Amino acid sequence: MKIKDILNRDLVTLTNCDQEPIHIPGSIQPHGFLMGLTTDGTIEYCTDNISSFIDVSHTQVLGNKFETIFGSSAQQRFLNYINSDTVQDVFPLEIELLDIKFQVNIHKSGDVFVLEAEPQFDKQILADVYTQTIQFVTQMNNTKSLKDLCGLVAEGTREITGYDRVMIYRFDEQYNGEVYAESCRKDLEPFLGLHYPHTDIPVQARELYIRNQLRLIVDINYKPVPIFTIDDSPDKNLDLSLAILRSTSPIHVQYLKNMGVGATLTISLIHHDRLWGLIACHHYSQKNISPAVRLAAKLQGQFITSQIDIRESNDENINAKKSTEALEHLTTLDLPLAADALNSIIKMPELLQLCNSAGVSIVFRNKIYKNGLTPHDEQIKAFVEAVETKKSSDFYSTRKIGDDFSDLERCSNFAGVVYYALGNSSHIIWYRPETISEINWAGDPEKSIVKDKEGLHPRNSFNIWKQIVKGQSSIWKQYEINAAGKYAHSLHNNLMMILLSEEEEKYRLQSEILRETNSELENINWISTHDLQEPLRKIQMITSKLLSEKRTDPDDSEIDSLERVSKSAARMRELLQDILKYTRIKNTREAAEKIDLNLIFEASVDEIQELILENNAVIECGKLPEVNAIGFLMKQLFLNIIQNSLKYAAPDRSPVIKITASQEPVLIKDLFNVYCSWVKFSDNGIGFDQMYADSIFKVFTRLHTQQQYSGSGIGLALCKKIMQTLGGTITAEGKVNQGACITIYFPCDPEDTLI
């Protein structure tokens, strides 16, 4: 059997450390040994240092069964442990291996059980840890703020673990770190408040901190112990992401050496599935702690993460309450629905308190309303234009305007904004001025990687480096942004109501003017048409008298002129009467009632019986329905359509008019998409070109000259207006020299019986 080690020998430098495979180093720290077992119990991995703890070498155990090397009793304890409900990452397995007691951490890596064995620690330590933890929980309840809690955790963790320095390390959005709380020996220089660049902890290291929440380095000067395995496949490796003994990146080791650290313990603080921070414990000599102490320290971290939301809420409760009260006051105001209301709103102090801003502006109808510390009008316009150009969202916020809009970076009046679009080119913007701040870094963050004659290496200077930060405001809290958003929504509704109210008032005034105008026009029309008829009658009487006198002399040349005058006056009277009929039809749908169209037809035929006989016309009419209509309007419609057919009869044949109707309600999709009853008037007259099917219903539209066919050109327009008044419609179809078909439609209930 051939054996090989899986030590990762790839050269790691600061230029490629962000791709370093730190989860598969192929080695461990020497304060314990490691074995990897397959599911059938075969020892497939083993570290070189197993012989330092028990009387057996890695070459002797590799390829053999666990039971063969350590006995059936140890095998059974191992099987009971992995098949039990024990929380394996909390309570290690206590087991004797070749008569020596060990505490073994076990986890699964792929299909391999990874066993990490350390000599058993003194159990008396567990009782001390328990007492200290109970004391800590009691003290924790007396803290109110998150910072106080972190300070207590730093003290408690140091007391439990005995490390020289314990720091609560908190990340910002870019994973730059700040020492948020600290407890250290009095003779050590404090690191509290110092900041560390995100490059100190690479991406893959942060990801590993999330997977494995406890990391221990017992001796910073340790020599990595290689892991050996059976050489049965190329590129064989073992993922040690969850291992306690996992060897550390040489880059990280050098970093710690530069800080003068001898041993470390790191506990991850996970909040909402994100690495919120770390509990970083430093010792300035070698140091190991028992699994019980590790568990207690890990529990300290969970005290923090379980309290982050609550404590941050307590920290912000007072200001959040002020924002809520300001929002309630603003949203309950009873302001008039007019643009002038913005003059009152903009002056209210609650509008600034809403999100603790220094200034606010509202843009509505190209007018800018301002209060507090705000930019100039031109700067506001430039900002709004820039936001609308670069951002597609209705919301935008920043604490550093220069990051997104470099042209506005030098606007001294503001650095932070919260912007909400309100629709119709309206906006509300809250402003904060620049807040110049000082950040103390543990060394120059720009020199986290140092290049000298020896090449690239981590920085070795951690002296305080002060950075003055300009061009940014204080951070907008989430509750401030939320309050601003809620009020922006409320203001948007108010502005919409203002616009609707103004539109309503505009339409009301227009309606009144239109009503007055229509009334005046109707009166003028009535007076003019009525008064014109009297002189026309006199003209006809005089011409009639003169014609009677002149007809005694058939050769009198004035007879023809007098006859033309008489005919013109008659046409004028007919036109005036039609105009009166057309203009007097109003919206009388409320007066509609059930009308039997058979009776309407009979009355109409009786009235024009002489005209029918004179034209030798035949009128065929089937059974007609009852419809919701107005009797006198229906009679007027029937008369106009029938008289139209008689007027436009073909000269070479007698007029035949056929009237038919629907027997059941019919769904008319093209016109209404509703059920209708219909009546058709078909004739065999001269017809018309279908291209004129719509225009023949317009007032004064004529397809023939007055000399060819008399009439005012209002008849079919009058029919259309009657049908519109009744909620129906009318259509026409024609073929030249073949005839025309006029159809009228009455909307109805599909359950109605028409006949």
C-alpha cells in the first residue's frame, strides 16, 4: 500500500492570497491529531503526529479498520456517539484510545468522518465555567445598549478564557472592522475604537468564519503537521472547513506575528446569515483552552447575536419614536386641497424631525418649496435631473452624494439625501450637511500590504493612523428612511387629491359655462327660427296672391320669378322646422317607456297615406317589437326614414319598402358588445355608395343637389340624434341603383321577450 501526504505546497503570496484554498491546507496544528474514517470504518486519513499521543504511527493505522487498531469497545463508543442525538459540535466524544483518554471532536466532511483528538482536560474547569456563565447572564440583564452588552461580553469572555486581550470586532457594509468593545491587561495598549481595513480578512476567510464559528491557534509559532492518506487517486484531498485543528494560512500567521500575538481564539458573530463581527481573543504567549471553555466562549458570542436586534432597537428607540410621532402628526393634518397647502406643510418642524434632516424641499409644478438647510434652487433642479437620468427607482438615498454624482460633490450645503419621486414631476428631498469625522486606523489602510526588498508581506506597523473623512453626512437610519417613505406616499396621495380637486373645479366651471352657453344658443335658436317663420309666411302669402293675379295672363314674365320665390320660402320654412326638431331633442332617456313599434308604424303610415299613394309605393312590415323609447320621437324617426325612401325612389320602378325586426335579443359585438333588438328599413331606391354610410347622418349633408331632390339634409341626422338619446344607434348600408337599408338598434335585456 502506497501512502502520500496531502499537504498544500502551492506558494501563497499577498498577490494571490484572496484565492488561497484555506479550507484544504492538508495539515493541522500539533496540539492534537486527526484521523479520517470512511463509512465502513476504514482509516483513510491520519496525521503524522499520532505517534506523539499514542503508541502507533500513521503508517500503521492507514488502511486498517478503526476497530482493528483501537478495539471493539472504542469502535462501539464511536458508533453510539455518531448515531445519538448528541449535539456533536458542542459536546466532544470522551474516549480511551489505547488506554489514553481523549476528547474527540467529530464532524462529517463529504463521505468521511473527521476525528480530531486532544488529550482530555481537567473536568474541574467545567464547573468554574458554569459558575462564570451564570454570573454573566445575570449581569447581561442589567445592560440596555448593544455597546454595553458587548463590553460585558468582552469582560466575561476574558474572565472565562484567561486571554490577555478580548475584542468585540464589528464590521461595516464593506467589511472594514472596528474594535467596538475591549477588555485587556492593564499593561497593554488598548485597541478600542481602532479600525481595520477589509483586506485584513479576505473573502474566503469570512466565508469560512460563517461555516465554522470557532477558530483556535494554540501557538503562533507552531509547525504544521501534514495529513497522510492512502495513495489511491490523484488530487485526493480533505475539506477541513469545520475542523478545530485546521492549520492556518501562512499569511494570517505572519500578520499575527507582526502584531506580537502568541495565541488566538476567534468566535464568529452571525446576524441574519451575515458575518456581523468577531470575538477576537489574543494572548501574548502559547495558550490552549478546553472544549468546555471554548463552548462557554462561543456561548458569549451567541449572547451578542441574539440581542443585536433588541439592543439596536433600544439604542434607536428614542429617535425612532420621535420620527413616528412626527409622521403621525403630518399624516393626520386636515389641510385644504390646494397647492397653497404646501406653504404650510414645508414650514412644519415635524417634516425635518421625520428623518432627523437639516433641510427639506418639495418640488411641485416646477415650484420649489424649501425649509431648513437646503441647496440653491439650481442645485436642486440639477440633482433631480441627475437622479432621474441615472436612477430608475422612485427612491434614492446616500450619505455621500459625490459617490454617485461627482458634479454635485462640491455642493457645500448637503452631502446626504433621501429622495422620493411623487409622480407628475413632483419630488420630496431631505438633506443632511457634510459631517467631518476622524477615523483611527490600526496602521495606514492603504499600506495593508507592504512591498520592500524582501517582497510582499503583511504590514508590520499597527501604529494609530488618523484619517479625516469629508464629503459625507451621518448615516441615514433605516427607521428614518422608512418614515420618509411613508410620508412621501401620504404626500403623493395629497398631491393627487389636489390635482383631482382642481380638475374637478375646472370641469365644474366649464360645465357651468357650457350649460349657460347651450341655454343661450337654444334660446337664440328658438327665437330666430320661430321669428323667421312669420316673415316667410307673409312672403308666401304675397307671392301666392300675386301669382293668382298674374295667372290670368299666362305670358306674364314675372310668374316664373314669383314661383321660384314661393318655392324658396317653402324650403326655408321646412328647413327651420327641421332645425327646431333637431335642437329640441334632449337627453330624455329618463322618460322612456315600453313602446309598441307596431302602433308607431300604423300611425306613421296613416299620416303620409296620400304621399304613399301618390308614389304608388308598397310598404311591407313584419311583426315589430316593444322597446324602451319615447312615442313621439319614434314616430318622427319612422316618418323620416319612410319619407326618405319615398323621396329617393328609383325613377324606373315603384318604391317597395320592407320593414323587418329581430325576434330574439341579439348580441351585437361590433357596435355595443351588448344584447340589442333591431329594426331594418330596406328599399329598392337609388341607393348610395357605401363610402358615404357615415356622412349621411351628419347635419346638412346631402349627396344630391337641391334641384335633383328637395329637403333640408337634416332628416337622417335627426334620426341619429333620436337613437343616441335613447341609448341606441343607427347604421346604413347602400348599393348604387339597388337600394338602401337603414337599421336601428335598441339595447335590451337578453331575458326580455321582444315580440
